[in-house]
Amino acid sequence: MRQNPLMPATAIILAAGRGRRLGELTDQRPKCLLRVGRLSLIEHQLEALRTCGVERVAVVVGYHGEAVEACLRGRACFLTNPRPQSTNSLYSLWLAREHAREGFLLLNADVLFDPEILRRVSDSPYPAALAVERRERFDAEEMKVELEGDRIRAMGKALEPGCAHAENVGVLKFSTEGARVLFDRMEELLAAGAEKEFVPYAFNALAADYPLHAVCIEGLPWIEIDFPEDLRRAREEVWPAILARSPAPAGVGPPAGRAGLASADRAANPSSVPGN
């Protein structure tokens, strides 16, 4: 049951992509099913949503969607992006619009994050809020964010690093009003041919005339999994840091320590270890 009246009752998880940059690790499954500790990435997200009292979860699947459905059966409803190789996350979110009309949380399924990040976003009083991490240096792969105070002015991987103040984490909240405005703008973008764009393309288009507010999460552990090195860091650094801050429920967390984490993961899913 939700304790926070600002928390939307519905979460949408975007899980249609393959993750080609992870190489053989995603030959037979999407990257959201890669394990960190004893759970897959998307199961960690479901646990975070459950602890925050989110009542409904809709997952947009695509590449090996049947495997995601089998993993989460009974814990979410599913929508299928029938063209995951020729579209991107903006189109996937559009497919879930009927689930978003009363407001929603939005998660990218390839992000491992401390549940406190979700709580901070849900506690924001603004109708549209997203988690960002402020920093000074950025690389080409990061979804960069330009800020004016706590309001987002621009967002995108192509944003000039000199204009950027933060990186988008991939944890967002839209109220009923915010969802209506967002999907109206997405409809315009898709009509103009934006099917292959990432969903932040829509946030960037919206930011000029609708207030999108940043929720800063510096000091909280998180990571987006794009490359094998990201997966290694998730297992050896980020997940232990999350456990150290908030011990996992019994039966969920791995044995303490890096060696225990790695051995538990190998035992649960040997093929998910880089190099195997």
C-alpha cells in the first residue's frame, strides 16, 4: 500500500532493447535479465518499487520479451514493442500511454540504483521530476542535462559538455498533468518521424515550455549498464554500496563482500559473467 500521496500508483519499465554493446552477454537475452547478485537488473527495480509501495507495474518488452515475461510473471503486466530493432525507447513509452494517464514513474530497465533515488523522485512536489547526478566532466555516451537552478533546460547525448551540469539517471516521475503534456508532445514528435529516438528526446523537446525539475542524487550509488565494464562495476562496486546503505531483505541480497557477490552470481547464472 502506498504511504506517499505524491507517489504515482503505476510504474512503467522500458525493457525492449537488446544491449548490443554487451556482446555475447545479450546473445540470448536482453540486458535487463543480466544478474547482479541473485537478482536480474529488472528484478532489482521491482524490489525497489515494491518497497516504495507502487501498486502497478507495466513493462514494455521487445527483444526476447518472452524471457522477461517468464521471469516476472505475476508481478507485472506486459506490452510488446513489435519493432525493437527499428525503433527506440521513445516509441516503447508511447505504447504504454494508456497505463500512464493517471501519472507514472518511469524506469530504464538497464539501471541499477539505490532505492533512495526512487524515494527522492517520488517525494518531489513537482508534476514532472527526474533524477540527475551533478558532475563536471562528461563523455559522449552520457545523457547530459543542462540546468537552470533545479529546472531542466536541455537534455541529450549531443549536448555540448560545456553546457552540461548533470547526467540523467533514468528514474522519473510524471503526474497526471505532466503525463498528459508529455504524451501530447510525444504524439507530435512521432508524427514527425521520431520513432528511433531515445525517450529523453521528448523531455528535451518539452523542457522549453513545460517545467521539468531535477532531483539531485549525488552520493547515492547507481549505474547504467551499457558495456561489460559497467556490469563488472555494478557487481563489484555499486551493488555492494547499495547493500551497505540499506541491507537487502532476507533471501534477496548476496553474501557480503565482493568474492561472495561474484560466487553467488556465478552459481545462479554462469553465462552472465563476462568472459564465460
